[in-house]
Amino acid sequence: MAPLMLSVDLQIADSAEVLHDLPVWLALDAWVALVTLVVSRKAFEALRARGWDEARARYVGRKAVHILGGGAVAAVVLAYFREPLLPLLSSLAIAGYVYARHGSKPMYWFQDPSNKYDVTFPLTWGAVMFAGWVLTGSFAVGAAPALYMALGDGVTGLVRAVRRGRREKSWDGTIAMLAVSLAIGAGLGVAGLASAVAASLVERWGAVDDNVTVPLVSFAVLAASLALAPWSLRPLA
């Protein structure tokens, strides 16, 4: 396949593209609502019933949202969507909703009262998906960082929750994330592999919310590769 090329696209969407994406967009919004309000809550309640403490069960509930919501949706957008406007609007709406729920009826099954990382997740998801499209006219460069955050970091969290019994950085989780991220990044070639390694290492750092660092650092690697070594990238889909 031909390498991806840097080609800034300021024509975001036309009506035909929006109409093409609209039915699937509505279905994805319904899916995210189901995962957020029902599936993750059921996971939390099932783990609490098995004796898991609240913080540990909540952490798994959050990772369920990341994997089943953010990860699955990113994959569908990459495979089907023809414009970036509807995914961006959804990410902003979701961020606004989960932010509002922190102050009114918190979703205790995945929202941690000590932080608002669940708000930064949809914001950075939408940002990298949109920016990737603007730079290339394709979702590939944005979808890979979004998938590192959703699937790679999601698997990391599950490994740590099961093996460590608490939320903490550990090398077993980092290795799990690296394996998942490399499998995703391989589809983008050499630059994709480099971005996967960068995402996994910066997640291990932990000084800043990894819902910010993982997608933005890996996106920066891919964007730099587009500008300086476009031969190192190939389309993810």
C-alpha cells in the first residue's frame, strides 16, 4: 500500500458524507450509552458481589468503558466513517455529560471522585481522531493513538486490577499494553511501531493523566513521521 502523506484537509465534511455516517453514528452513540450506563455498572456490581473493594471494581468498570466504548467505536469509525465531524461532536457531548455527572448524580461504578480522567478520555479521543483526519484526510493517524489509549491502556488496567489487586503502575501491565499497541501500530508500519512503544512508555511514567499523554505523545510521533519520513507510514485501513 502507498504511504500516508501529509495533506491538510480543511474541508471537513459535506452533506452526503454526513448522511452516510449518520445511521451508524446514532447506533454508536446508543452503544456508548449502553456501555456507560448499563454494562460497566453490571461489571462493577458483579465484582463487588464477589468481594472486590469499591476502588478496584470501579477501576474495572472504567476500563470496560474504555475498551467497549472508546476502542470499539474507534475501530468502527476507522472502518466506516467518511467524515470527522460527527465523531468529534459525540466526543464533546460525552465529555460534557460525564463532567456534569461528577457534580450531579456521579456514576459511582466508573467515576472516581478524586479525578476527572473520564472527562479527558473522550476529549483527547475526539482531538486525535479529528486532527488525524485534518492532516491526512484519513482516520488512521488518529485512530491508532485512540486505540492505544482505549485498548492498550484498557488491557493494562485489567492486568493490574487482577494481578495486583489495586491501581498502580507495574511492568506486567506495561508489557501487556505494549503487546496490544504493537499489534495496532504494526498496521501503520515503522512509524506505527515507534508510536506504540512511545505510548506504552509514557503510560508507565504516570506523572500526568495517561488519557492525555498516551494519545497526544503517540499522535505527535505519527505527525512528525508524516512530516519528516512519510515513507515510514502506511494506511491502517
